[in-house]
Amino acid sequence: MICVSIGRGRHKQMIAEYRHLVEQGAKLIELRLDYIRRDVNLKRLLADRLCPIVVSCRREQDGGRWAGTEAARMILLRSAIADGVDYIDLEEDVAGSVPRFGVTKRIISYHNFRETPEDLAAIHQRCVAQDPDIVKIATMANHPHDSVRMMELIRASRVPTVGLCMGEVGTASRLLAGKFGAPFSYATFHHERALAPGQLSYRQMCDIYHYDEVRADTEIYGVVADPVGHSLSPVVHNSGFRQMGLNKAYVPFRVSREQLAPFLQDCPALDVRGLSVTIPHKEQVVKLLTRVDPAVAAIGAANTVIFGPDGTMGYNTDWQAAMESLATAHGPDEESESFAGRVALVLGSGGVSRAIAYGLLQQGAEVVISGRSANRSATLATEMGCRHVEWSARHNVKAHAIINGTPVGMHPNVDESPYDGRYIRRHMIVFDTVYNPEQTLLIKQAREQGCRLTTGVEMFVRQAALQFKLFTGHEAPLDTMRQTVRRVIGAARSA
């Protein structure tokens, strides 16, 4: 179950959002009284209840906006209990002064906006000592391991416990709490009005992550990146899981370079069965795996990790997806053209560029690498056994195909291109791996010249589909995944 928090300055706004959420299917709603900018009218807020309500009134030290006296706050909370509210949320340090009364259930809570303390078990016991029906602990995550400790606390507790780690590093805990036994997790009314760091909206929790369908036996997959909030992988994979009726869930993990090794060790504790790996971890992760497939060994980068009884196995689906995508640059009546002996200019020196260079070399192309970092791109060219040119000289290469493996042109920098449009020629194949937006400036300019094109959406969906097969053993619903990506990108651009 999802508890949706509402914090608005006026009573009628709070009531309107409450009714809208009930119409949307919400089963539990929290009213944050500390957000109301005038005297609180409890009778008005609690009249004609359509679903259970949690009342809370947060002090500033607990992430709230209460500007009145503590005595007035206590009177307001006791009044809500006297009026028979379904749940009252009381901080553990004041709960002892508010006795149980009537039908109202007690949520005893602890908040820490700085860290996830080492003594979580002791904090939990202090909350348990205050006669709770539910314990709520919300702390700031500074390391992915904080979420692991929080999920273990939920699972071990004899008292129903909601344990959440705040911040983007802790997002996974909000999505996995139910799997480990939490009676509910929290969401906000709208993603632009989060009432706590890292809080997702009710619609995101339902439409992307299908929170209420995650059970104790649900297998977990995810994307590991830093940052991770922009990733469309959860949307794509969860749409595929749902289309296929699979008991699997896919969540984001924000992990820094320094945290990657301990995070991989923690994955079994979260029942993580597989990962998509992206910036900045594709090369680093290879050194941390038990085994890798031949393509990973040759490329030096992995974008997929599978956890098995014999350890971790790394794969690279980027190169195959890139070759399949390049094949789509030809019309339906055209035969797929061989790259043997043709010059392909690959822009960039990261994991995607490595994979594309590998695939083109497999097809016999003459690959030329050019990157904004001369040292990195020269090193990549040496490792892959191909030619390197300085970034300033990239337009001098007489290329049959131009492939952008850099983030240049990615939202919000949509007016930038990694290749000057004046040098694009009609005979070229142009492939931009940027997928948000799909129609980058490079793609638009190449279309104007009548080039054969393929976009980052095609590669993104195809590499995800290959990952899906590794995750599930099933062929991916490619059309569903492609439509999902384009719908989300379109919605984001029109928002």
C-alpha cells in the first residue's frame, strides 16, 4: 500500500487533492497539518472521509513547517485523536506525552535528515517502547548500504515497520519496502512537490514501479549509475515485465565510483538478480565481476550484470544493439550494407563508443576514434587497434558513417551537436546514440541532407531488449518498449 502525503497551504486545496487521489485509487493519505498557513480546521479536513487518513504535524527539526508553539502542536495532535482520525503520527521523543485514545492507531516516527545512524536497532526499540501500531523510521541515505540496513530492519521487526532512506541514494528503499514487509511506503501528490528528499509521486509509484504488485517473492533488477534520476531504464524494463506478466521489478540505484564494489556485494541481500550498468561504471565494473563474456573481455566494458550461484557474470549488449540499429538505417527495400573497408568515425571515448568500435571492427570497418578528451580517445584507439584523430580534426575524416557516442546534444543542451552540419554529406550514415531527445540537432541536420539515419531510441531499446532476454529468458516485447520510451520522452518535452 502507498501512503500519499499532501502538504498544501489552504484547506480547500488539501481537500481537493485528497478527493482526487481517492478517485485515482489511493488507499491511505497523510495530511500534513504543518503546511496549512492559517488556523487548522480539523472538522473540515476529516469530514466525509473516503479512505483512511494519517494526520501529522512536523516540526522544522523533523523536516516540517510548523511555525507555532510546541504546546499548540500537541493540542492539535490530541484534537485529531479525539476526532477519531485513523492514524496519528507522533515523533518518538514526544509520543510518551500523548496517550492512546479511542480508535486512532499510533505511528511512532523518527526522522534524521543528515544520515542513517549506525544504531538503527536501538532507535527502533525506542519507538517500539512508545506503544506503536506502526513504527516509521526515515533517514538520509549517504551510501547504498544504508538501504540494505533499513530493509533488514523492516524484515526483522515484530512490530509493523515503515523504513525509508531519503535522498536519491535511498530511492530503492522506498520502492522495495513492501517486499521486505513494510505495511506501506510513502509518495507525494505530484513529483514536483516532494515533501521529503527523494520522494516519488503517487503516479510514478503506480505507473512506473507498480509498487503494490511487489511481493516478498518478487525478483529485483535495476540500473546502477551516478546520477540515475534521468534514466529511462526503469520505465522500459518495468513495462516489459508487466506486458509479459512476470513477477519482477526494476528499480534505480544511485552508486558512486567508490561505492560500486560494496554495492555489488550487497545486491544479494536485496534479492537483486540482474543489473543494467551505465555511466560511470561500465569499465570499472568489469574488474569486479567473477566472469565476463568474450565481447566484454574485448571491449573492456560491461553494461549488464547477472547474479548467479557461481558469482557475477558480465555482458555487453551495447555493441550488438548498435549493429542492429545501424542496420535500420537502410530502408525496408535496401539490403543491409557491409561496413567492410568503409570508414566509420566514432565520436567519444566512453563505454558506448568502445562497444560501437568493437562491433564495427567485427564487421571489417576502418574505425576512426575522436573524442573531446584527447588522452582518453587516443588510449581507446590504441586498445581497440584503430586510428585516432584529434577532436579539432574530426571533420577532415572522409567517413562513410558518423556515430556519436558522446552526450553532446542531450537534453537540456539540445542546440548542440558533436559534428558541424556543414560537413554532413548525403551519402553518409548518421547514428546518434543520444536518445533524449530522439531528434537531436545532429539527426535533424543529417535528415536535411538526405542521410540514412538511426537514433538513440533504437539503440537504447535494443540494448534493453537484449538485457531483458538475459534477465528473464524471454524475448522482449520490443514494440511495447519502443512505444514506452517515445511516450515518456514526448511527455517530458511537453511538460
